[in-house]
Amino acid sequence: MKYVILMFILALYACNSNENQQVEIKSHPSHIYTYTDIDSSSLKYYETDYVPVYSDIYHRDGTRRFLLTTTISIRNNSLVDSAYILRATYYDSYGKELHDYIDSTILLSPLESIEFVVEETEDIGGAGANFIINWAAKEYSDQILIQSIMIGSYGQQGISFLSNSKVIKSVKKK
């Protein structure tokens, strides 16, 4: 009789757990992005930045993965000039494109910041994942600061660290 009750409870639990499954929804911070259609002929400076991110890191003997949440922070540090974020693309450790985070140009006003989040549950990017950020301005400027912030916790253990972007291409048009 005990086994029949146990089997009934397990079957009931299995049925309920399937009904309660939620579809994974990509979420982003609550920042309201300002999308714009800009005439590309007015843009005189274009830059491509490489941003290292770690969706996980290895620990112990190198066979265990510690999953991390990553925030990409893009900051316009100009007091007067706007910048335009053209593309933000996430790649895995092998250079395979995983996800485009924007589908239209974002206006970044003076001193404005935006963020993109790679959720902790994303486990395919790997320890060598990265973002490529393409942005432009109306004249040459080093006004953009791009950083990735990784954070994770497991039990009472926590880890957090920061990576800075690296300019990999810049074009000045006349």
C-alpha cells in the first residue's frame, strides 16, 4: 500500500511540474531605449569594440562551471554630444553569433547609459564569450565607455568582476 501511495504522489508531482513549466523570456533592464532613424551621412566617426564576457568560469579541477550573469554597460561620457549604438551582438567562445540585442539604432544622449543582460541561465556562451558593439558619432570622440560586469553566487559563495572593452576598428569619415 505504501508503494501505491508513493507512486501516486510521484505521478501527481510529475504531471504538475510539466503544467507549471514557464517559457524562458529574454529580459532586459527597465531602461527605455530611444530608437532613432539617423541619416548615416551625418555620422563621421564609426567604432567597433570587442567586449570580453564570461557566461561561466571554471572552478575546482576545471571540469565544473560557475554560471554568471553579465551586464554590458554602455555609457556616453560626453557632456554635449550624442552617440548612436548601431549593433550589439553576442558571440560564444567559438565566435558563433548567438544573439543580436538591438534591431534598430539607439540614440545615447549626453551622459546617458544603457545596459544589456546575459542571464545566468544562459550556458552556451562559455568562458570566452564576447560582445561586438558598433557605435557612431557625428565627429571623432572617445566618448563611449563600455564595460562588462559579471556576477554570480552559489550557496554562500559569490564572485564578481569587471572587464573593459577594446577598440578593434575605427573609421573617421570626412
